[in-house]
Amino acid sequence: MAGIVVSASIGVMNPLLRKLATLMGEEFAKLKNLRKEVKYISDELSSMKDALERLEDVDELDVQTARWRDAVREMSYDIEDIIDDFMCKIGEKNKKSGFVHDTIQRLRTSRARHQIAGQIEDIKKLVRETSARRERYKVDVPTSHNVAVDQRVVALYEDAAKLVGLEGPTNKVVSWLKDEKKQLKVVSIVGFGGLGKTTLANEVYHKLKAEFQCGAFVSVSQKPNVPKLLHSLLTQLGCGQSFHGCHLNVLLDQVRENLKNKRTFCSEEACLGQLRDISVEILKKCGGLPLAIISISSLLSSECSDQKERWKRVRDYLRVVSDTNLTLEAMRQILNLSYKNLPRYLKTCFLYLGMFPEDYEIRRFDLVRLWISEGFISKERGQSLEQTGISYFNELVNRSLIQPVWIERDGSVITCKVHDMLLDLILYKSAEENFITVVDNLESITRQLQKPRRMLFNLDGATLPRDVSMSQVRSFANWRGSMNIPSLAEFKYLRVFKADFSSSFADDNCKIDLTGLCKLYQLRHIQIRGCWNCQLPTQIRGLQMLETFHIDGSCVPMDIFLLPCLLSLRVSIDIRLPEGIGEMKSLQHLCPFDTMHTSLDNIKGLGKLTNLSFLVLKTGLSEEVDMDALNSSLAKLCNLELLRISSEDSWIPDALTLSPPPSNLVTLLMEKRSHVPNWIGELHNLQTLELTVEKLDKDGVGILAELPALINLELMFDRALDGTIAIDGTAFAHLKRFRICCNNMPHLTFQAGAMPKLQTLSVWLRANGWNQDENAAPTGMEHLSALERISVRIGSDTESEKRSAESAIRSAINMHPYHAHIRIKIW
């Protein structure tokens, strides 16, 4: 597991190198010798970082190398402490203006020069000592000789009869590979280590092998020996000739030659009735992981598995501990294999998932913002930090290291979870090397807090002791409503503060004092739920590095517009934002901007936020809102990508327009319009539209049908003026997903050629009166040539109308030439 330990050290090193880069910037060029000294330190640390990255590929480290690696990690922490201490002292004396400018002014005094010189010398001493230790003990990257058994090889020779739940997936893959067309096929089986990918592939191979003229099964490692792999292929293909020593091209030619004119296509005993329920519980605890199932099955067999009491003891034991030692060790090896396959930029982001409790739904947006605040993300290929973070998130989803929970209609994952067993292993390794401290119950407090770590996460709301120093903690998260947290003065260098007090209710005399947040000058991320239980600071202008400020309360500091680095601001609805919103030039996310509770100056100031990419706008019918000023401001938001316009108790005024529209707008979510506004037709880059209107006519459908980039459309309305919605043959050329909802559904018809790329159709309707109307069901669905999924939600006052509606819809679907392959869901 050395790779996991190394990666967290690299995760600490990257932000540290960026801090050193700041001290080498042009702003500090006039300070004698400073840049030279810092450059020496930075170069040494960069070399150490390179060495740490090479250690990731080593399965087992000798004791000296492991100790040097740990020393580098602790040294990185110590150096960061020194730099943060210096920056903190500067921040205390310069609360009201720019950090860099005032730092330079202070460094020009002899006392400050002497102070920073001493601190730089301390850092150099740490670096020299660590480098010397490596030379003195000849620490170097070793060559790995003792390689752990690859668990995929174990899986190849495991009896499939022992595995529960394998038959279904096996038959499904076999059915994909066997069909009448006999075309070449590739089926990918993806997922994190231990899910049973190799076992499943091996079982499919043996089921199909007899139906082909030849076959081969090879397991490819992370760094395959390609000639050896080709030799294995040739042997399995029946080639008796020896090709050892041949060049790669000769081996490839021989494989091609052997494949010419060919195609690449213990009995189960019933569980005793008295044990069936217990076995279901045990299997559930194993999480469906084949290796866990195999290990527990072996344990039950050795314990006389026909005895109910022994099975109960195993079940009860699994309730207390997550795994037996055998299973846990196997899972650790598998996690190491999955983990080592991750690119370096993902490894620390992956370990950071240990901050969340079990079964917690993690919002993609929140996780990406946390990664950014921690310094785990760097800009790549012209992308913003957020875009890069989203790509990291999606890559973890694609690798099945996080499980999707809420998936948008465009396929993007909005929330996710971490598999329990994977989370346990993340925490085990993170705590082992001083990266994350997790307090998950009262019993673990003393044990876990013996040595404070960089990231402290209180998962179960336990009361944390007051006598443990928190000075090294950089990130703190408090879950599940604990009202007892250490004094904020203890967190000198905190950069992330995330707390949930929403499950508690305190009177005015027992509120949690969070006013000290305003003195934590390194803070980059503040996220608080349950603000009614807290006392927040009234001023935060000293938090010059703050990037994220998310609260669900009404106490927005009046000086928040003085924060030059703030990127994301999220507050409760009906909150009057402080004056000066136009000064927040760096802001990218604003939720919400309530036009009903703000001034004209703030409405005009909104147009100055040209970096905004995400805006939630709340408005309504009010003579106090200057719509001309609001339209003018919206037109200036040249980087706006997502806009949500809502109104609680009235229709959105027709006077609200996006003309000219923001050129980069790709997502528009708008509710409570009287009709489809003409200016929507000007949104030529719009890809996703969710629109609620009072009534829909032919002109409105025509406006939407001509949007050239539209991929996702959700349309909700009360009634159609013409009684019929006809989608003609030239409409919605690129639309892939269409949802239509109506209380009094008009007749919906699709003409030939309509929506040629539509894959998913969702219809929400009420079936009142369908018994008397034979033409109520949608018609022309047979023209939707790309259709893959249909979802219909039916509401009615009587069961007979529901049955009538379902029958009519199924008849309409059966008109489609490929209806047998379309997934249908009706409820």
C-alpha cells in the first residue's frame, strides 16, 4: 500500500510548492536574496516530489526508504506551518487591504526582514537535513522483487459455483455476444477492484469457448510485457511453433495468420430454509464483492455451516467489524491495484473522499469546490479550475470508484456515494500516514487525536476534547449536528471549515460562537448548515483568500464585497444582499440574486460581475423592480453558462428579457412564464432548457423547434391553446432527451422525420376522460428512429382510466419498428 501513503504526501507537497512560487513572484523581486533562497528550497522540494512519485510504483518499501518518505511528509507539514505562520502574522496587521502589497511594505522594515530571514533559514535547515539523510543512508527507489499475488489471477481459478449472483450478469453478457448478426463485438466490464470483473469475464469465456473455432483468455497487467502476452495468445490459439526471441512485428503477423478465416466469438446445493435469511444478511454485508463472499463462505464451511447458531455468530460478528482479516487483506490488495491505476492528479482527490460519512450523498459542485480550496486542482489545457475539477469527478465515476446517485437527464452525475468497504480502506490508509483524522465515535476520540493531522473530520457529532492542539489542522468538517467544537482560536491555519448544525436546535444563550472565523486568515472555504444555531461574524474583510462562502442563514456580512478572491456565494432565499455587489468582480457563482429584496444600485451592479458563470435569479411582478436595468445587467454577463429564473408567488414578468442574450449560455431553467418568449429563439448555444409556461401554442413550439444546439428539453404547461402539439419533420434536429408534462395533456403527434436523434422520451400526463377519447394517446412514435427509452407517468382518479391509458400508450409504442429493444417504464 506504499502508493497510497506516497500520494497523500504529494498532495501536501503541491500546495506548498504553490505557496513558495508566490514568494518567488515579481511582487517580491525587490527583496534582497529572498527569491534566491526560496528558489533553492523550491528546487529541493521539487526533486523530493519527483522521488516520491517514483516510489508510487513500488509494491514494498524497505524500512529506511519508508522512513525517509515519512520524514519528507512531516517536513512538508513543518515548512507549511512556518510559511502559514508568517502569512498569518502579516494578515493580522493588514486586515483591510491587499495581502501582497502590505507584505512587501512590512518586509522592508529591518525587524520584518530579520524575522523572515530566520524563518527561511529554518526551512533550509529542514530541507538540508532531509536531503542529507537520503544520501547518508543511500536511500533510493528500490526495484520491486517480491510482487503480491494479483487477485485477478486468484479470481481466474475460483469456482464460479461459490459466487452468488454471477449467473444473471453472465447470461446477460453472453446474450450480448451471441446474436444472429454475428458481428464483431467488444463488451467492456468496468468497476473498481473486487467487484468481480475478471471472474465474470472468465465465466463468460468458458461458456462461449466451445462455440468458436478458437479462443484465448489473457490477463493484462498495468505494465504488460507485450511479447510475453502475444506468446500466451499464440499458445492458446494452438500454434505449436516456438517464437521465443522473435521481434514484435513477427509475433503480431503470426497472430493475424492464426486468426485468418476464423471468428472471435460442483453442483449448487440448496440452502437450508432456516439459514436462508441469515445468509441473505451475510451476503448483504459482503457488499456483493466476490472475494469477500469467497472468504466468508470458507469461514462458514470450516465452522460447520449447517448449524444455525454458528451462522448467527458470523452474522453478528460482521455487524461489529466490516470484514474478517482475510477478506480485509484481500480487499487492501485489490484497492491498491485499482488505486495504482489512477493517474497522479486523481489520487489525492480520491483519498479526500474519506471526509464524508457512510451513505452520505456527495454533491459534485461541493466536492469540486473543496478540491479547489485544498489546492488539489491545477488548470489544464485552458480549462478553468472548476471545469478541471468536474473532469476529475467524472473520471472517478467512470472508474466506478464513486457510485452515481442522482443523474441528470443529460447523463451528468450530480450526487454520488462511496462504497462502504472502499471508504473503510480509504480511512485506514489516510489515518496511517497523517493525512486524515476521522472521529467516528466516542471511543475513537482519544486514539485518533493522539497526533493532530492536516484534516480533521468529526463524522458522528462526537464532542471533541478541549485539550488537544488543533494548530496543524488545515481542514475541519463537523457532521451530524454536534454543538461542541474546539475553540476556533485553536485552528490557526485553517483553510476549510465545513459544518452541519441543522439537526440541533439551540436557544439564544446556547448558540455556537463562530465569530472567530473572521480571524482565520488562511480560510478559503466556509460552508455552514443550521446557521440558526450559530453566531456568525458580522465582518469578514480579513479573509482575503476566501473563495467559497455558503450558508443557509440570513447573516451575510456587510463587508463581503471586499473579498477579492471570492468565487462562490450561496445564501438563503429572501436575503437582502449587502450594497456593493458590483465590486465582487471575481465572483463566478451567485445563488440567489433576489430582485425583490435588493436595491437599484445592486441590480445595476450585477452587470459588472462579468465572470459569473452560474446565476440563480429570483424575481416577480413588482413595480419596484426596474426591469430595464435588470435586462441591461443580464445582457452584460458574457461568461454566463447557467441561468435559473424563478418566482414563488407570481408569473415572471414578460418585460424580463435576455436580448441580446449572453453568448455562452448553455442551460436555462425558467418557470412561470405566460408563454414561450420570442427572445428564447436567439439563444443559439442553448443545450438544456427547462421551461414552465401557462399555455403553449403553435408559435411557441416553433420557437423551441428551431433552437440549433438544443439537446435536452423539459416542457411543463397547463394547457395547449390548439388542443394538439404537432412535432413536424424538420423540428428539433439535435434533441436527445424530451420530457413533457401537462395536467390536461393535448394530443401529441410526431410526424415523419421529427426529432431524428431523440433517445429518451418522458411523458407525464393525467388520463381523465381517456375512456371516451380514443385519440388521447400520443401518435407517430414509430417515426422516432433513434428512440431507446420511454418513460410515462400516468395520473387519474380511477383505476379503469389508468388501465385504459396504459393500454393505449403501449399500443402506440408497439407501432415502433424496434419496440422490442426500447426500455419502457410506466407508472
